[in-house]
Amino acid sequence: MFDKIFYKPIEFTVGEQTLKFGSLADFEFCLAGRTCVPARKITQMVKFSLDELKKEAHTIKKIEKRFVSMLSESIEDTESINRTLRSLDPQIFSQDNQWRSIIQGLNLEEKDELNPFRRIAVVKYMQYLSSRQEIIKYLYSEKKKNSKTTSSDEGDISANLLKDKLVLENKVFEPFSSTSKNTKMERMLKGENVTIALHKGLVIKILLSKYECKIVAGSPNKFIDNAGRNYDLKVSKNTIGRDTNCTIMIDPKLRDVSRTHLVLELDPNNTLYLTDFSSHGTYIPNKYMESHSFL
């Protein structure tokens, strides 16, 4: 796990401060509190109109898509995150919680030894964006309840409105919680790995949003989707989602499954690394959540 791996002290500058971290755990702890949305930002968002909330939601979705691609690529090519992060316009990062300054500080030097820290920063920033999305969904829902429907709104049944509905009105799915610790499902943290050692006969229930799938360990290991279709898991990266480029393509009609929803990386020792990149969550038995990391 990442909290047991120590690097030589890393220093980088954020604004006028020089920050020093002795481990990835120190750095993750520093950023964990920055995934919440500041009260000042929430106050601003409360004043947004419905159209402004829609615009904000779609902007976040576009940015998230780029980060998902970046993190997915970095699973196989760890040095790619250095190149990709440095190529991004710093203006796409919010100034809330000093996020823009943190990213700029990581990009001041091209040192590859900073790559694990860059990955953590991107993961935590995505979690901050998710916090913003949840607030936007709530505000949109409340404002829509209190708004008057205009005649033009009533007549508009365009694809854009349907898309807005999917982005802004999706209900957060919380799976049934069993009293048994071994069967209770818990939502994975976006961008953070969960490590599972596979042994023959092991069956792992997994939910893509609300759709039940399974991972079955054997020769070969298999992924079984919600429709009961079987897919062999290859040794390397397996992507799961609605996108046609995914290794395992989920039914495109399941709109609350993301285009790139989940990445399963299988190593030659039969260890499986799961990474969630979805908007509406991936749920696994909570006993596996103890092994989450950024590696």
C-alpha cells in the first residue's frame, strides 16, 4: 500500500511556500482536506441560475474526461502523467484550496520522481470535482422544484435537454447494506486502486452504478456483466464502460454507466487492481476497501 512506501524527501513550491513531503502518505493527507468545496464557493453556486448550473456541470464533465484518459494511460506508462499534466492549461484547475498553485508547483520541474505525487494530485482533484458535482445536482434539483416552467421549456424536447437530465438529475444510487460485514457494499474512491489477490473459485460481486456484475477467479479469470455475458480478463489493463474502445463494452443504453467506468489491471501473479473513474460509482464488498492505494 502507498502509505508504507517512503521516498526520499520531495520539495516543491506552492505560491511563496516550499513544501516538503517524506512519503506519499504525507502528501495524500495534505490533499485529503482539499477535496471539499469551500463555503465561499458554495455561496457563489447557490446564486447560480439553472442555466449556469448546467454550464458548470458540463464543464466539469469535460475536464473529468481528460483526467480519466490521463490516469488510465498512466497505469501502463507511469511517465506519461508528467508529459500530459505539463501540457494542460493551468487555468482549467480551480483556485479553490490552492489547487492551481499545487499543480503549477508540481510542474515547475520535470523530475519523474514527482510522478507518483502528480498522480495523487490528479486523483484528489477529481474527488474535489465530484464534490462540486454533487452540490450542483442538489442545487439544480431544488431550484427546479421552485422554478416556473415556461412555455418554451415545455416545448423543448431536444437531445440537449435529455443530456442535461442525465447529467444533473441522476439519483445517487446507494446499494442495500447487509448486516454482514462481508456482504456490505461500499463505493470505491475515484482514481484510487483497490488490490485483490485472486484465488481459484473466488467470486466478487461488483456494482457499476446499480448494475450487478461479477469477477470470477479461475483459468482464465472472467468478468461477467449485468446481462450475464462472460469476458476473459487479459494480463494487463482491461477497461470497462460504454465506450466502443473499452476492452469490455457495457450496453450503451445504460446511461449511468460511464464511458470509461472501471479499469481492471491483472498482473502475472494473479493480483487484480481495480480503479474507478465513473460519475455514478463502482461498489464492491467493503472488506476489499481496506487495500486501496494510488499505486
